[in-house]
Amino acid sequence: MALALTFVPLGYLVIRATERGVGPFMDRLWRAGTLRLALRSLELAAIVTALSLVLGVGLAWLVTRTDLPFRRAVQVGLGLPLALPSYVAAWSWIGFRPELAGRTGAVLVLTTIAYPYVYLPVLAALRQSDPATEDAARSLGHGPWSVFWRVTLPQVRLAATGGALLVGLYALSDFGAVATMRYPVLTHVIFRSYGSFDRTPAAVLGCLLAAMTFVIVGLEGWVRRRGGSHSVPAARAARPHTVVRLGRLRWPLLAVPAGVLAVCLGVPAWGMQRWSSRGSARTDWGELWDAVGNTLQVGALGALAVVVVATPVALLSARHPGRLSDLAVRAAYAGHSLPGVVVGLSLVFFGIRFATPLYQRLPLLVLAYVVLFLSFGIGVIQGAVAQIPPVLEDLARSLGRSGVGAWRSVTLRLAAPGIGAAATLVFLTVMKELPATLFLRPTGFDTLATRLWSHSSAFTYSAAAPYAVAIVLLAALPTAALATVGDRRSVR
Amino acid sequence: MSTLRAEGLVRTYRGREPVEALRSVSIEAGDGDLVAVLGPSGCGKTTLLRTLAGMEHPDAGTILLGDRVLDGPGAHVAPERRAIGLVPQEGALFPHLDVGGNIAFGLRRLSRAERRARVATMLDLVDLPGYERRRPHELSGGQQQRVALACALAPSPEVVLLDEPFSALDTGLRAALRSQVLATLKEAGTTSLLVTHDQTEALTMADTVAVMREGRIVQAGPPHEVYRRPADAWAAAFLGDAVLLPGRRLGPSSVECALGTLRLAPDFAHHDGEEVTVFCRPEQVQPAAAASEDRSATVCGVRFTGPEVLVELDLHAGGTRLSARWPSTLLPTVGDTPCVAVTGDVLAYPPG
């Protein structure tokens, strides 16, 4: 099922790319320009991933393992940039410093909104790891710095690599930021070629992009296997972690997260404020409320569908790892890496050809969300299931539960916070999603993102501002909820 | 009748290098008995436990509970239908349920009032009355273990399986908990099977000890039997400190070695050749008044353990070194030259 979902768009892509024969396909692929494009995409993804790793891991450590002032507020605040759609952030930066357009701007915007993909899972892993190992290392003569490198970091490696993968794929497949920053990478060029009469080059480049993501996903799997799982979840009583005293640096160091927040949230806020104050257009409240309602509706439907598909796949791959579950997970990641444009258009094609009754109706749109965001669901739920000792399932069975019953009464119950987090993440992302929604929404059906797009394409920034504000406010709540997942003090 | 009987169990894990976890294991736990499966880690004892519980399917062999076939050719009863309880390693509990919820987990058929009464009874049984509302993480290791036992016993299973239940606890607590768990199991009258790598645990708790090695049961019998008359030199050394000396068979019931001429235990399949390895326990080597048959030795090491001393001896004849266990009232000092003699019978194994 999960496999089929991803292979429909992938298959379409390959068919479109090769319908003129393999010769032209190879010609197009081996052009110097194509190679340059691919390298530029990879470079962008690599820089953004590296910066996000440093930022995400460093900040997560700072807010969980030190006596930084206002830790709890900072913990939540640092996850909030996730709520920003890339196009909103990019427009704000262009308005703030127009000279940033190009690579610098793309890196800046993508890093400031994508680092939470590393920060949030690492934060959760740091909260869940067994404090005893760090205490033992301190008693064995390692200072805080050495403990961080030799004990803490290996324990969050899995979470960090998973997060880095998401960042890399995000940077590779993002369209909004690179388009606004006028930085021609693969997605941007694909989108432009789709508009032209001959769509074959776009399909070829789409194949190339998909192949690149397969390589990246494979690379991540290799890193993961080579390192093994180092995470030691605390099975027993939850003791608080020993905190590193920052001493005189305590207050000065607060400037680090504060600075990050100022850059990541302050500039977009300033941008939105500027638009709304400058404009003369009046807000159509009815239209705004409609869009809010529609956004919540597609968000909820998308989240529900993803969780329903992702939960069995995640359970299977965490408990009975095998070729099939492996393939399903890979396929999900490949689906996520496909640009929304490609998924959107391929489902349009699919809908017209095979599922006419569904074309331009909500089910097809929800299907697109499942293809795009299944990996979020699987990744998060897998992590949650991996923390549950399998012996509990045996125990439930010895106490009279059937195999399915044991999963329902124990595994699902214990994984519920993780499933909730996955649903929240998907909800959030669906609300921000633009290209696939543009292609597949029912006629006359507008979400906040599509309204925002149509207003800003027409350069009526002041009319767009309320939608930008609404989308950020709507997204902020689930994001704040995500930042508290696994926080022991909030558990009971 | 809750006799658990397994015959010829075979389980091989397929893979690039197949692992033969069970190679024809037969074991029997009589009604109300406690059987300890004792073996080093990796000997297949956890696989045996999981197979008996129904989590693993055996490749061959049968498992019977009374006259009910649990596993056999073409038959496999699901774990939840076996009436076999499980106490997992380190007393794992469901972290999302409180103590009461954990114990009631296997009691779905009962009404709410019956369930509450049963939970209270079980908590009394494990000596934790009033703990219903506690969360697992608020309990100490020993308390978690007792709650885990209560969970397993609550649905009145015919058999309880315990998987290294005390390995994570400290020594003092372990001894106390052992006798408490034993008393609870006897009070409940449940047939139990305990898997462990701890010799003391197996010998002190079990009615029958089954020694397991490389997927086979090497020997099974009452604790004193397997301790005093181990089937081979490996089992002898695994079950406790062993004195193993080269010797020569003199006749059907006597053997000669550095400790003199010794009597062989009756009713034991001693090695038949002339060259043998003579086995006795260190506590059989005791100080004696000087006599012609006795052997003098030099004390070259003393380890005081409280009630006893472990003495390293250098036998003057043949320069053989061995250890002895004496009451600590006889505390020697290094350099003493006592005479020693063997009390009781010895065994003869193949040389090597």
C-alpha cells in the first residue's frame, strides 16, 4: 500500500521522461548544464544540512543539559521556526536585505526554518536518554566537554542523523525559498519547465532529483547501520539529568538562542508587519475564515491519513525488519523528497486517466499529502516504537492477549505520544504545503497557503499579510506542542 | 495436573551462519515443582523459555501441559491460550499502567469488583499491600520484580516461567527476594520454571536443576545430586568450585591420586579406563591428623569469606595445587603445613 502510493508518481515520472526513447533521455541527462544544476542542488542541501546539524544539536544540548535561564520557554521557542512556510520567510528576507538573493539567501532561509528538524528529535532523545551514563562518564574523569563528545553525542546520533536526512531532503526539494531567492536549483528549474510546452526535460530532471534522494537516503541508512543504535532509553525510574553549570557565562550564553530566534522569527515577523502596515487593501474576513476552515480541514485529513498508513509500516519495520518493510520505508522517504510539483502534477495525470471521479476532489489531494509526508509519520513513529521493550508484547501475550491485542493494548498505547507527534508534524506541514495543493485542490477551494500565493503573485503584499499571519499563528500552536514531546515534567 | 513436559525440542535460527539454539531438549517440570534451567549465557536457555511460552515455534519436538498438546507436529497453541505466565528479565512492567493496572492486565474476564479483589489478594501475596496506585517507576527494583510476579500469577496460570528474574538486583536483596518468591510460588502451588546463570540461585531455589550447555540439557536432578555428582568435568566446574586431579583407577570402587587412595561413589557411571580425572568438592578436602594415608601440603593462599575460608594448598606429593574450603574456625596462615584427607566419595571422569 505504502509502496504503491509512492510508485505511482515515480512511475509516471519515468514514463514521461522516457516516452521519446532512451536516447534523448540520456542526452538531456549528460548535458553540462544538468550536471551543474545537480551539483548546485547537492551543495545547497549539504551546506544547509551541516549548518542545521550544528545549530540543532548545539541548541538542544544547551537547553537540556545546562542551567541556562528561561530554559523551558527557550526550548519551545526554538522549535517555532518550523511554523514558517519557506516562501513567507524568503519574502521577508528579500524585503529586509534584497542583496541576499541567490545562494546566501537560500542557505539562510532554508537553515533558519529547517534546523528544527534536527533540533526537535535531538531534544527528545536528550530528554529520554539514561542520565546514568553521563554521570558515570563524569565520575570516570571526563569533563562536561568530553562527556558531550564521547557520551551525549553518540547517544543522540541516531536522532541527529534522522533529522539531518529530513533537512537534506527538505533543502533538496524546497521550491518556495529558492524560487523567491531566484537561485536556480533543480526544483526551481523543474517548476519552470513544467510551465513550458515540452515537459520532457522537467521529467528528466525530476528523475535525476529522485535518484539523488535515493542515494542520500541510502547513505543515511549506511551511517545508521555502521554506527548501530547507541541510544540507551532509560527503562527505569526517570531521574533528572545532571546539569552543566555555566557560571558567569549563564546570562551571556542566553544571547545564542535569543539571537537565533531573532534571526529566524524576528525578520519574518518584521516583514509581515511591514506588509500589513503599508498596504491599503481591506481584508475580506469571510474569505479569510473560509481559508482557515479549509486549511484546518486538509491538515486534519492529511494527518489522519498519514498516521493510518504510517503506523503499520513503522511497527513492521521496527519489530520485524526485513526487505519489504525496508523498501516501504525507503519508498516513503523517496516520496517525501519528490518535489510537491512533481507529485501534484503526476496525480493530476493519474486522476484524469484512471480516477476521474476523484480528480479535483479532496481524496486525491489527501493522497498527495500521504505521498509527500508519509516519511514524517514513519520516522517519528518508528522512533517511538523502538523505545518500547519488545518483552512487554511477550508479557501481554502470556497474560492472555492475542498478537493484535497485545499491539493494541501495549505497543500502540506506549507509542501514542509518538503517533500524536507524527500527526502534529504532518498537520503542520500540510498547512504550509503549496504546490501540490495548488494543483489538486477542488475548484474554488482555497487554503491559507493558496490565498497567500495568489495575493503575493499579484504583488498585493498587503492583502497577503493577514494570510501569512494566520498561517504562522495556526502553525505555531502544534509546533509548540511538538517541542514539549518527551518532556518528563509534562508527562504526568 | 500441571506437569509441563517437553520432548526433543529443536530450534535453529536460520541465517548466514545458522545458530542451533536448541538441539533436542527434553525437560519435565512436575506439578507444583520449581525447575531451574542453569547454563552459561548463550546456551539456549532463553530460547527454551520463549519456546515453552509459545513466542517461538520449535522446528521439532513436542510440548505437553498435563495431557494438552501445546506444540507438536501440526499443532501450536498461541501464547495467550497456554495458561503459562511469564516473569520477564528485570521485572519489566507496563510503564503506562499503575501497579493495579499491571496486575489486572491478565484479568479481563473478571468483573470490576472481582478484579479489584484479585489485585488486592495478589499484592498481599507479594507483600506489597496498598500499592495499587503506584507507578512502576516509583518502585524499587525488588518491588518491581515482586509486582511482575504478581502480574504473572494473577490469572492463576498452570505454569510460571521466570527469565533470570534476580540478575539485576544487589546480593542482599537477591537472597531475601529469592526466598520470598519461592514461598509465593509454593503458596500458589504453581509449576514453575526458572532460567538462570547463577548457580546459587538454581541450587537454593529449585526442586530440580537442569544444567544446559550448547543447546542440550547435560544433566537434570535434585540440587544436591547435580552438585555432588555432576555428569562431567564441565558440569562439575560450572556448578561450583571443583577439585580435579589426574588419577589411576585401582578397581571397581577405588582410585588413586595425589590425595591418596579414594573411594568411588556407588551407582555412578565412572569412566572405565585406567587413566581418569578424579573429582571432589573443595569442602571434601579437610585437615586431618598425620597418618600414613594422609598427604601433607603447604598453605599458599587464604581467602576469608566469613563462615568459611578458601585455602590454596600445594600438595607435597607431585607438586599438585588444589583448593579446599574449611570452616573459618580453622583459619590457617600462609606457610602452614597441614595434613589433608578427603571425606566422602569421589567421581572419576575421562582424563583430559
